Amino acid sequence: MNTIVAKENIRLDILLQKELKTSRSQVENFIKNIGVKVNNKTIFKNGYKVKISDIVCYELPKVTKKESFDVDFDVEIIYEDESLLVVNKPPFLTIHPAPSVKEATLVEWLKSKNFTLSNLSGEERAGIVHRIDKETSGALVVAKNNTSHALLSKQLSDKTMGRYYIAIIDTPLKEDITVEKNIARNPRNRLKMLASANGKYAKTKFIKLLTSKDGKYELIAAKLFTGRTHQIRAHLNFLNRHILADFTYGFKSKKDKINRIMLHAYIIYFTHPLNSKKVFLKANIQEDMMYVLEKYFDSKDLHEKLSTDFILNKLNSI
């Protein structure tokens, strides 16, 4: 049990944020879900007013291995050191346990491999700094300790950490384009988002990489300036374009037997929490997506268009 003696009149969440040196959202979830003792009384309210000399006690949850499901798969590790690891999440793998999840998750795989994981977000989300949709594949960073988790979460908030995606869409773009359209939940379908003046600000840059041999499909890259739910998919839908197999947002095809959305978090970048160096890492394209690329696109051009330098130069150019 950790103890703090308050030296000022202050909100409980602000006090813990200073103590743990982490993001406000992490602290808010911790207080709401786990609780903190103030003068031996358990508090679940973030805005609780702590007074001078109050004794605040908290205990970060222990991360233990959970044997709910058999972990009969493996995940590629792109990078690992004492602070963090970056994995290449395969499609159809859920990030962390939830009541609706009936199979082993990434968190359970990490525990099965005996990785030391941060516990700022609790046991079920141990080590998880950010997420990727279940069907989407690609780069995902995992924190091994609370210091790294807090620093990476801050980078996620201030957008100094992010990912560049690649996708295959059903109709080529007319040109490279930046979309700045607010995004809100679709009132007619709560599973979808849409471009709406009433939504939250969102900005995505799309660049053309390669058109398919028959001219029907296109390989594109996307840079997110904001992190809204389904941002790439919603902004493409605004352009009347859809990712292959994204039936939720309007992809229509009875002939293709593609069983998941052709969207991949290809490049991840962040500042290393230990040495402050800028890190760029690439997640190899998963076999199912590579099969589609080789089927529809000229293999001679793919290597050039998928090079890290080519994509970074195009996405970061004015």
C-alpha cells in the first residue's frame, strides 16, 4: 500500500496524477474502477476534495497470469528492451479481456510469455498503452513498467506518438488528399462513425501508393493527426471510398473472399521513454493482406511503394 500525506487542498485525481506522473485519463480510470482510501475511507470520485494533512492510500493492482483460455497462438515481436516491446498484432486478435470476449487476448498472450507489464490500467489491460481494432493488424506498443506507460500515454495524448497505416480501397483516389471533417457516432447505427459538423475534430492525410493491375483497387497510406474511433474508415466513407472487406462502411462485393478489413498499422513512431531517442518501427504485412496485394498489384512496384522511406517522405511532405 502506497501512502501520501496531502500538502495542499487539491482534487484527488490531480494529486494522484502528480504522484504517479501519468495521464489524467489513466488516473480517472484507476480511481473509478479500483478506488483510493482517504483517511481510511474508500473514494471512487475523481473530483473528491483532499485537504491538507489528509492521508491518501492507494495500491496499484497486481498483474497475475489468467488461465481463462488456452493461448495457442504466437505474436511477432518487432522490438523489445527493458522498458517496452512492440508487437505486430495479427488480425482477429482482441487486445484485452472483456465480458463479450470468448477467446484468449493479446494481454493473456503477454502474460503466458511471462512479460513484466505495467499495471496503471489494471490487470485486464496490463501493459496496454493504445489499441487496434480486432480485424486490423499491425504495430502496437506495450509498456513493461508504469514509468514507461505514463510517458508513452502522454505522447499518445500530445500526438508525438502515432502510426502510419496502409490500406487497400475499392476505388482509387483522384489525388492525394487531406480530410478535415469532424467525426461523430452515427445515430442510425451505433457501430459506425460518420463525418458530422457536430462531432469531434478529426484530420487524416491520404496518399496514393499503387493502383491495381485492373485499375479497380488502390493501395494507399494514411497519416492520422487525431485519434478518433474509426477515423480512417469514416473519412474514406466521406470520400465515397471503402477499405476492402469493410462491409460496415459500405464495401460491396460478392466475388471476393477477403475475410477481414485490409487495414494495417504499418509504421509506429514514438520517443523512447528511457533515452528520449526518436523511434520508427515497421510491422511486416500479415500473410493474408500480402496475398491480396500480390494477387491484385504488380509485384515489381510493391517493394518500392511499400518502403518506409517512400511512405514517410510522401506523408510528411507538404
